[in-house]
Amino acid sequence: MAYTRGMESISRNVGDLTSTERQVYETVLGHQLHAGQQVIVQLIDIDASEAKAQSTTSPQENGAQQNGDAKLPDWCDVYRGLSDKEVEEVEESILARSPASRNIDIEF
């Protein structure tokens, strides 16, 4: 992956977050955060031509490019052959068990 301007990195100690900030991070990450942890967010600028090329390729090709042109493992096609209804049922069962499915009320 070619980087044009580098990378911006932001680190935040969980113990220093306001309750609203903490709720936002917990919602994004899908689980509770604890004091003594640190959240690190990185923003990377990629070459515009590479971004355009990635948007015109299939998701499998995108993954292969990001993984050094390696072939994706077979489990990446877990939904292959399932009907839309079957995929929906699988996703519902996964989301029902996910901490991210909890209703977290975020007020700004």
C-alpha cells in the first residue's frame, strides 16, 4: 500500500475519557472499555489512484491487495450458496449475541 502523506495517530487513555467519549468508543469497538486501557486511532492517507483502483475491484481482490496479493481463505465465503433469508437469519443470531447489539444511548 502506497502512503502519500503518512499517518496520523491519536492515543487516548480510557481513564481520561468523558462518559460520552467512552460510550462512543465502546459503541464503535463493540465492547466495554476499562481504566488502564488505551484506545489508538490511526488515520492513513493513501494515494488517490490506489483508492480509486480499490473501489473498482471486488472485495476479494481488495483483500488480496491488502494482504500482499495473498489468496483469501475459504472461510471468507461463509455466505456463499445461502439465500438472502438464510443470510439474514445467521446475521440476526450473531447480532443477538454481540455486545455491540446493546442499546447504548449516546447524548452529545
